[in-house]
Amino acid sequence: MRALDERGNVRPLADVENEMIRLAIEHYKGQMSEVARRLGIGRSTLYRKLKEMGIEPEEGRSDRMAS
């Protein structure tokens, strides 16, 4: 994960957080309880952040459900 942008400036925290949440959802195959636990946040906080970022919670689960 990059800490600096293409100009060498520190990336905004919101961008880094967004990338980390997306990475965790992918890594834990959409298991939201596990994602929240590994990120050290509550599930309700995770769902609120997903809503703020415009991510549907079911997006991360689609691969798992297809298996």
C-alpha cells in the first residue's frame, strides 16, 4: 500500500483507509465480522464507512457466495 502519491506527498488518510478496507474485504472474502475484527473496528462502524465510501456490503461477498 502506498503512503505517498505520485508527487511524493503523503496521501490523505481517507484514501488510505478506503484502500485498506477494500483490501481487507477482498482478503477475508467479504466476511464482514472478520474484516471488522482485523481492522480493529466494530461491524456497525465498518458498515457506516462502507456507506460513506459508496460500497455495497454485498460486493465483497459475491465471490464467496458463488462458491
